Amino acid sequence: MKALFKKLLCIDDTPERTAFAFSIGIFIGFSPFLGFHTLGALAISFLFNLNRLAILVGVWFNTPWWLVPYYLFATKIGMLFLGYSIDWERMKEIFQIGMKIGFIHSYFWKSLASQGKLLLCFLIGSLCLSAILSLLAYPLCLKLIRYYRSKSNPKSLTT
């Protein structure tokens, strides 16, 4: 991941477009569309002519280590929005099923949907958080790219 991020800093595109593609990748990567992140990112990069590497690095920021804690937290946020509650242990159990058999497996989605509004809480919470993360990612990535490029090519700032 570190090597990919270093490549992101050196992409032959404007810092703004690179940061934008990265932030779109962050949005997709943390969205509720589990199992379709990479495919969705590639489709969007082709449709809108965005840099594929930048968008994929953003998508791949959501690593398997983050999945369960992130989506549990996102679902909890959705529950706050909708005023819905469920036993915390039951919710953890559902997401651990996803980790074991895969989040794309129908049993995970059926388990999630069987808990009343939990699926809607999952969708709303993760869409809200992915939007926030994406909005934070753009200026941070832009600043990092500009800083890195100014250090590696100081002449480009004066010409």
C-alpha cells in the first residue's frame, strides 16, 4: 500500500485531478457496496476519465482490517439517524459472518436485512461516513501531493 501511495504522489496529472480521483476512490471504498468497490471504481474512472491508479488507491484504503470496525460504526451512525436500536452483540455477529463467508455472500445480506431497519441503517451510515471521509481526503491528498512535488522538483514552482 505504501508503494502504491508513493506512485500516487508521482502521477503525471494535475494535483487537483489526482486528489479528486483519490477522494472519489475513498468514497467508493467506504461505501456500502461491498464486493463491488474495485469494479465500481474502474467503471467510474473510465466514465469520467479519472486516473485509475489514484481512484484504486483510494478504494484500497479500506483494507480487511478496517471492514468490521468501520461498518459497525457506520451502522451505528445510521441507527442514530433513524432512531433504531439492536443488540450490539447481534450486530457484531452479523458482521463477523461477513468476514468469514464474504460480504458479497447472500447469507450476510439476508442476516443484515432480517434485523428490521438494520440494512437501511447500514446503507445510510456508511454513505454518510464515506462522503465525510471523501471530503476530508481531497484537501489532505492535494496538500500532500503539492508538498511532495515541491520537494522533489523545486524548479517547477519557479517556472
